[in-house]
Amino acid sequence: MKKVIVHEQGLGEKVVRHARAIGVSMKESVYPLTATVFYPRERKKMPPNLRGYLMFEIEKCISCWECAFICPANAIQMKEAPNRRYYPTVDYGKCIFCHFCVDSCSSGALYSTKIHDVAYRDMDEMLTLTEEMIEQPEIIREDKRSVEYVIERDDMHLKRRREQDTLFVEPTPPVEIPMVSQCIDRASCIGCRVCEQVCEHGAISSIMDTARNVLRMKIDTERCTGCGLCVKECSMQILRLVRKTR
Amino acid sequence: MEEVINALMAAIMSNQVNIPLLQPLFRLMVQIPGAGFMVSFILWKPFFAALISPGFATLGILLLFFPWVERKLCGRIQWRVGPHEIVWWLGGIIQLLADSLRFLFQEVIVHKDAQRPYFLQFPFLTFIPTLLPLLFIPAGSIVAIQTPYAIQIILALVCLFPLFIIGLGWASNSRFAFIGTVREAFMYFAYEVAFIVAVLAMVILYGTSDLVEIGAHQAGWVWGICINPVAAVVFFIGAAMATARLPFEIADAEQELAAGPHVEYSGIGFGLIYVICYEKAYILSGLMTVLFLGGGSGPQIGVLGELSGLIWFLLKTFIVMVTLFVLRVLYPRYRLDQALNIGWSSLLSLSLFALALSIAITAVAGAGAVAGAVGGGIV
Amino acid sequence: MVEIKTAEGEKDRNISILKTGVLSPLKRWGVKWSLWPCHFVTSCCGVELAHAFACGFDGERLGTLNMGISRQANFIIVEGTITRKMARALRIVWEQMPDPKFVEVIGACGERGGLFWNSYNITRPSDIVPVDFFVPGCPVTPEGLLRGVRAVQHKIEGLDRTTIKFKRVKLPSEPEPGQGKENMVPSSPKVFAPTPAIKVDIRRDVEWAFGAELVKRLESELEGLYERITITDINRIAIKTLPEHLTELAGRLKSGLGVDHVKNVNVIEVPHERKYIVEYMVSGYREDLKPVIINIFTEVGRKPDGEPEQEVPSIARLWASADYSEREMHDFFGIRFAGNEWMGRNFILAPELHTPLRKDFKLDEERYVLEGETPYAPSIKPPTELELPLPPGLLEDAEANEELVALVGPHHTGSGHLRWILRMKGDIIVDVIPDPGYVHRTMEKLAENRLYIQNIPLFERANISDPINMHLGYVRTIEKALGIEVPERASYIRTIMAELSRIGAFFYDSGIFSLFLGHSTGFMYVWAIREMILEAMVRATGSRCTPSFIIPGGIRRDISREVLELIDNFTSAIHRRLRKFEDIFIYNPVFVARAKDVGVLTKEEAIRCGIVGPFLRASGVEYDVRKVEPYEVYDDLDWDITTGDAGDCLGRYMGRYEEIKESLRIVKQAVDTLKSLPRGEIISKELLGEYKAASEDIKGHLFHVYGNLVLPRGEWTTVTEAARGTLLYSIVSDGESNVPYRVRIITPSWLNLRGIVEATKGERVADFWAIYGSFGYFPPEADR
């Protein structure tokens, strides 16, 4: 245990302390440890993992809705595209940049940029539609230099470079864990066709078994992306996601 | 009629600021009718001192650039930059121009509880005690009004400062302004006595209260601060208290009282109050320069003639001002009772000690000739 | 009564004023370079605002000098959430400012609500004042804030534009072959049990010898006063009693057992069982009682309309630390605590928001499909009056006693986001009445409506100057309930991050403290140090202030060797700047004079008012959760508790300062150990199930793993040592829903509030700011 005892400063100590404070200010006025980034004219270099504005690769998206489900701020809402698939839109008026969506995106369709400084005139402009997230956006930049914070053993230094830092980084793909939907208890199926309706990839189809007059569901493991929507919606909770085996 | 004009001209011509460097130019100008009169009128000492330097014009330029210097320097000490982007290749030197234009064109709000006429008048009235002392402060040999009562007049005017601040606070009629006003009144008594005694010590030392003569006394390198450093310390602390610099920025403590007496002022009203604090600092720094730092003394630059003394004076005043203002990066603020304690005990006893010191020196060396005698002794 | 509403045409009035007159170019140029923001801290984005105006980015470069006073400013930066209570202040401040004036809103909360979009207590600033620019982010980066300032400058110049341009591409129009003809919108991922079974004292067989002994003692001590005593976990005991026995039971615990403070007052409503459960979590600072939390609970009937059938006796007279929490529970649930002298409203002023934490008060549900072109946000009516009421009879009483009443805040350079009602007699403070709730963002209610995993960012927002400890506490509670062991590597990283966060929080408070005393250099110097910490944070997690990095079972991803090296360097690099800071601030004689012997709380007083953390230790109580109930790897590292005897402002401050040096030691040791540990698992495989392959990086599988997390039935309580003291989370789960039934969060600032009040009484007016600063009070943390 450490006990902190603060004693009264005597006159001698007071004088010394005054002198040291004055000394620091004199020293800093001559050779200051300035740590300022001249922002509009130069930009601080952010690490590649910075959680900034989102970009979207439409080819990779499996429309699993997980980005919308996990979003703690309900900033991601799905919008139906002309091809009748649902893709995410982001409302930056709600987005908190937690990137739970990026971490939930098993296909790696959502990824981040290093854009984080944007001002909007209007709240309605803050909604970014799917079609706007695909190409790299342009932001107003006044910076000519980039500054990097270098923390060494003695102190922090600012390293300036005469270059414009790129704001777009190559996305790192997530670990691929192929999953597939599987019915574990066919006998309990009531044939409500919810799984078929919710599947956006046409992987589930129903066949009328005329002999017994029941609907039989069939899962096409090739088409199934393992998005898990059917598992979630199944009214009898008899679907499970399992590892895809080849 | 002509006689009067001639007499006037003679009076003006006999009391000109002497600048050898520009003499040929002036001689040329004198040939031109009208222009000649203008030039000689401008160079007429009282006019020059009051309106150009160290008076009005200098003060105006100072007000435009000094806050920038202060903000830049404080920024530097605080590891940042201060105003910069406005013209970034000059380090944002015209920042204050933008600020003052903004104040000028901004709405002036008089809230409904304020004492309207006084609320509007006081920012202007405050200029009386802050501008008038300028007439009596000599820069070298340039002075508007030379009088043996210069110090007394300046002190009387300086003592008026707090009255107007109290007026501001009273007219504002707001709680924080009220508390700030009361604090200002308390602070006023805390420094005033010690401050006056410190000046008195110097008057005794020099044997005169004519500031031009006092300046002349310190012509060598033996400045008042060397003879009576205690008085200088008391004067400096008193000046910091009078201009409400940290650690004595107690009346308008922004974090406590939201700027105290100034809390309700907006637009140009606040702009005026904002500059008044710099003016006060200018006057007290000028006074300190004359009393303790040798006034306009310094290596004579021949070609500049009397301007040489002026430049030395301005330079020293500037340094004192910077020191006063840089205190704000150095110290937090004292509590009111602590400041009063300092004022009434340490500062007052120090000032009395300074007074005793002066008397002792004078008694030993003989009145009046002290500076010269001691100076001669050392040199 | 004034209606708060942005009128038509208000939005561009500022520009039209600037455009008129012959001198228009001069006017515009002057205003452009002289936008003085009035210091109106409304929420946690204020932390980044401080960074933008401190030495890291120095907003003063652009001519924007932060000015405390509305009359002299011409620019408001609305920093995030505007609650219904704060909305009134916002409008008042805006009205006070002279024309032309500009408004910039930063942070998602100030736009469509951000994380708090369906909270019952927020409003949108754009409904209250005309807003020129919105900057997204949570919090915004300093660059974002300055971008907003630049945008306003451009607007004044005549270039009114959004600073981002998206390129639209055509979306594929052909459906994939074989795609279903009908498209069904999936339902919400949230599962609510229709009739949740709530029980807060579920017996668990644990090996806890002292517990059995303690239960025996309790049984004999409390003979006839209790219904049952249960050991619910190690160090957790629940005692069920009847409301009429509560006071006597508490009295016996106090006198017989030495229980001396209340950690938590909680109410759980169970509508279908027609009851309220009222809980008091008490503990003692006696050596053997320190880790024990005794939960005294009682049940009160609930009438069909939701009103409680009877009053609960207040125990605030026994333990003053229960006082404010009782008031809070009255505010939220409408339960009256008989004997608590003040049962008014604190957090919620709107009459329509009666008892919002009751289950029949429903929040808007998420919508997952975008309909039309505007994202879903519930419609919120801004408050209709501007008045912020004072406690009844206060002014008359003060006048009778010849006292002056001054209202400090919520818009005041030295108030933070709450209002202090100071009653002064001369220069002496007679009483100070805190008026919290200006940043009450209804976290407890929101948490009941979100998935367990979604609550991580939510609770982190309670205090973004100490973000890691905030969500670490919550995650630890989940882990405790699920019984998960965290991999060693993750545990080390968590410890490092938590300590960095603690250091950051100290410097935050230190900066605010020095600013309160008028010392701007002290503020700037620590902000340079904080900039280093945030740099380490952003490199490790990708976010400066809100990492949301710790998740149940581990952390989101491993941190690289370079970042580790950077953190290692930081522990030594900090000293150069720290020495200068010491010289100019800590040992500055003026600071010492201001802080020494001011606001003294003796050990007994400190315990009585229930203050926690370093402030309690400064009064001489040796209690640190990291030692008492060690978590993560604190037990394996070599460090000391810091205590002190003085209990004054300087003691509190220096105690924390020494603690930071210990923290640096912890970080250094942990980094050294971590360097030798092999890279590998950082999320517990136990939890990952099918997704074990993601144990090194959760990327891609967060929702799969955590979306359907369900906690076992019961009440789970943990305490964590956050930067400002004991942070308590108590989660009640029904065992079926994947959302918590009730989450109670007690933050250190909330507990310390009473300490500030007690320490201030009888001191001089200027001392109030010294005391307030020394307690490191962070209003969003207190208001939750």
C-alpha cells in the first residue's frame, strides 16, 4: 500500500517551485513541444483499421440482414433493390461507427474507409443509399501534407510528409466459415413456407407431396449462403446452421 | 492676427520632435505651404506624444497586435499554435482585425433588467481613466504634458479604474456581475495601498514626481529596479492585481463567475471592455518602465534623435506587458480571501519595506541626487 | 410560456444579416475568422471538443476561440445529446446570443439520435434551434468538428455545401436465377419471453466458506426479520424481507455487522406477477466484508394501473449513500420511499413521461426496412416551456436568511452538464443543491430493449473519457453469468486497455480541474498526453474514444506488435511531458494553495456519503476492487493501492496522480508479459461454438456468435474499478429472452455526487470549483 502524504510548501520550496514554473514557461516559449496538427491544411494519418465511413461491395453481399440486426443505433436499414434483393443503407445521422456491422458481415461486403470528417447541411442528406456506398466518395480536402504521430521512448513526435494520405484501404476479408442451413427434424415441419419466403437466394423450395398431401421443403446446399435467415424465422425452430462439408 | 499665428508657429517650432534621419525630408516638406505646417504640427511634441506616440496611434496599433502576440506566445508555451490560419504565411497576424470587425457589426443586446443608460455609457466612460494617463507618461523626452504632479495625476486616474468596473457590474444587474463587482471592490482595496506606497517610495528616491525628470535620472544603466527592487516587485504585483491578470483574475473569473462584471455585454460593448484591459496594462507597464526600467534610456541611436528614447520606452513597455499577460499561462487563480491576504499582509509589508529602503538610501546619499550618485558610484 | 420551435426562415437568417449593407464583405470576413463558440457542453462529444481546441488540433488557429459566455459568442457547437431538460437551456442560450449566430451540431445524438434514437428523454437540436451544419460521428473526431467549422466559414463566404459527394451507381436489376418470387421481410432478432420468470435470489452451490459462516451469523442476527437468506454466488448474499421489517433489518446490519454503505438501490417491475422488487445492495468497508455484497430485497404489490400498493421505508437515514438513488428510483418507477425528504423529480421534467422505466411504457421498436427516402426515427415533440424549475420554496427561504442564490449551469464555463444551485452567505457557501439529469439518456430503459451485445456501445457512452472500464464492467457481468473464462492473452490486453483508459480519465479530470482553477496551461499539457493515449487507442481498436472493443469471452481482435511497442514506448515517453506538467501545475504554489485543506472529507464522512474510488481512498479507506475482488490479470501483476489521510482536494488529486503512476507500472508489466505470450486465441472458444475459427478475430461472425446470447436466469452483479471508482452492473435475466430484463448501472460519478455536496458546505464560493474539479465529476456518467 502506498500512502500519499502531501505536505505544506515552505517558503523556500515555494520560491523554488515558482522559479521552476517560470523556468518551464521560458523554456517552452523558446523550444516548445508543440503537438498541433494544422488540420485543414494537413491531415493526421490514421491507422488503416480506423472505423470510418462504410463502403459496400454489392457482389459479395448475401443479404443476410445481420448488419441491420446488430446495429445498436438502427442506423442500417435494408432497402429493396430492383433485383428484389435487400441491401443495406446507412444513416449517418444515427451511425455511431462501432462497426459491429462490419464485424458481423460474414461475406466481407461491408468495409471501412478512413473518412471521418464530413459536415452536412441537412439531416436528410445524411442517409446514404446502397447505390452511393459502392463507389469511393469524394470529400472536400484542403490538406497537402500528412502528419503521423510517432511515439518513441523519449517523447511523441510529429512526422510530416508532403503527401496526401489515401483514405481508402484494402479491406481484409474475414475468416471464412462456410455454413449451411439444415433441417434437423423434418417430421415436425408444418410446411408454413416461411423459410422459402425469407430466403433471398432461392435456395429453399417446396414440393407438394401429393401422395400425403403435405409440403416438403428442400434446401439447395449449393445455393445456400448460410445467412441464417431461415433458421431465425422457422416457426418450429427446426432449422440449424451447420458447417458446410464438401 | 498674424502675430498670433506667428507666435503659435514659433511655439510649435520651438518644441519639435527631433529626428535627424528624417530632417532633410522635413526641410523639403516645409517648402510646400500647408504641408509644412502639417508636418511641423504633427511633430509638435505635445501633439506627437498625445496622438501618435506613445499616445493614441501607438495604442491603437498595440491593441490590434498585442492580443495576437499574447495569444501566440501563450499558445506556444501551451504546445499549440494560437491564431494562425487567417493569413497563415504571416501566422495569423491580423486576427484581431477580424475579431474587432466582428464585434463592431454584432448585435448589442441590452437585457431588460439592465440599467439601460448606464449599461450603455459605462464601456465608453471607462475610457476616461484609461486614456487620460497617457498624456502624462513620457517616452524619453516626448511627453504631452510635463508637470511636476504627473505621478499624482496618473495615480488618481489609475485608482478610478475599479469604479468604472463596479459601474459596469452594477448596470448589468445580474447575479454573477454582482458577485464579480463585489470581488472587484475587495481587490481594489487589497492592492491600492501597497501600490501607492511603492510609487511613493520611488518618488522619495528620485525626489521628484515629474516623470520626465525621473526618466532623466535613470539615464545610465542604473534603473529604479536596481536601486529599489522591492518596490518594483510590489508595483508589478499591484499592476497584475489592478489589471486583473492571473493569478489575481478574481473579479472576472470566467470559470467561476462567467466573466463577472462583463457577463452581460455583447457586441461592441464587450469589444470595448476587452480592449480596456489591454489599455490599463499599457498604462501601468508604461509607468513601470518610467519608474523602474529607466524610461527611454538606452543606447542612443544618433540618427533617430528623440525617437530613440521613444523606441526604447516602447520596447520596455512591451516587454513588461508581455510579462504581465504571460502570467496567465503560469498560474491558476487565487481565491478572493487568499488574494486579500496577500494584498493586505505580504504586499503591504513589502511596500512599507520598500518605502523604508528608499528613505534609508535617500538619507545616506542625500535627496534628489540618489540615482545619479549611486549610479556614479557603480559606474 | 414560450414555445420552443425553430421557426421558418430562422435557418438562414444569420447569412441574410451578413449579406445586407455596404460593408457586407467586411462583415463576412470578420465573422468568418472570428467564430467564437460559446462553451455549451451538452454531452460526451465535449471530450472531443476539448481535443479539437487543445494542443492536438488547436481550434484557435481558425480564429474560433472558445468563449464561455453566450453574450459574447456567436457560435454554438452542440455536443451531442440534447435531452428534454437540456433543450430548454439550449434555446435560452441561443436566444441570449447576439446576431448573427451560427450552430453546428456534432455527434449522431444531435442528429437523428444516434445510439439513443428511441430514448424517451432526447430531442433533436434541429427542432430547437436552426442548425447550419451537422457532423456525424460518435463521438466526432476533432477533424470532423473542425471540418464543421470550416463548412460554416465557407457558408459565410457564400459556399453553402455538404462536404461529401457520393457517386451513384446503378444497382443490379435482374433477379438471380431461381430466386424466390415472394420476398418476406424477416422479423426482429429480439426475443422477449411473454411471461418472464424473475427471481433475484437463485441459490447456487459455491465453495465459499466465509459465506456459510456469514449466513449463519445473519440468521441469528436478523432473527424474525427475514424470509430467507440465500447465497447467490461467491461474495453475494440475498436477503428477502418484508417492507415493514426493512428499516429494522438495515439497522441491525449496520450496528451488528458493520455494514456501512449502500452500493445500489434498484427496483424491478414484474407486471404479470403484480409486484415490484425493491433491492438495496449493501456492503461494508470492514476487511472481511469488503468483497461481499448483501442484497436486501423486498416485494411491493403493484396495482393494475402500475402504481405501487404501498410505500417502502427509506433507509437513507441509516445510510446517506442511498439517498440519491432512492430519489432516482422514485423518478423512474414512482415508488415512494417514506422518510426520504425529497421525492420530487430530478431526471425527467416532462409531465408526459411519468415513470418511464415501468414495463408498460414502451419505446419505439427498430425498423429494419427503409421505407421511402427517410430513415426511421420516432417523432419527438420538443418541450414546450423554457423554465427549469427550482426546488419549491428555495428562493423565499434564501431571502429570509439573507442568502444569495446563484444558479451555476447548465450553461456555465464551470458547471459541466448539470446545474448547481448555490446558496451563499457572503463568500461562504451555505448549501449546494445539485440538479442532475441534463444528460439523462435513459440507458437502463434502452438496455431492456436491446440485445445483450448491442448494449456494449450503449454503456460505453456513459463515460467516453473512461470507455474501456465502462464496457469492461458490463461484459464481465455477462461473462460471470455465462461462466466463461477469458483467454490469457485477451485478459492481458484488457488489463492494458483498462489501465490506459484509467490514465486517460485521470488526465481528463486533471485538465478540467486545472481549467476550473483558471489554469489553461495545465489543461493543454494533459491534453497532449491524452492525445498520445488516444493514438494508442485508435491504433489498437480503430476508434479514439469509443472502442467497444471488449466483448464477452475476449476482445474483438488481437493488437499488433507495433501497437504493443507503441504502448510500451508511451509508458516511458509520458514522463517528459509529465515532468513539465508537474512543474507548471501540480507543484505550482498557487495550485497547492487553492487545493490544500479545501473540501475535507474525513474517513467517516466519506463512507457515510458513499463516495467511491480514489476519492474514498484519499480519505483513508483502503478499498480497490482490483485488489478486493481481483479480475482480469491484476492479481498476477505487482502494484499497490494508493491511499491518503488528508481527504482534501489536493489529497484526492495527488492520490489519483500516484495511482496513475501505478497504472503505468501495470501497463508496463502487462506489455512485457504480453510480448512473450504467443499470438493466438483471444476469444473464448467455449462461447464461439461452431465459429471456433474466428477465435483470433471476430470479424465476420459477431452476430452469429453474439446475436442470440441468452443469460441464465437470475440476477448477476459485478463491481469494477473504473477510473473514478466502483462501477456496479446488475443484470436481471429471465433465462429465455435475448435481451436483459433489467440492467442497473451505478456509476462512480453518481455515487460521488453526494460527496461533492457534503464537501462544499461551509467552504468559500471559489472553493466550489476546486472541490468539483477534484472529484472528477463526469455528468453523462452520473446521469446515464
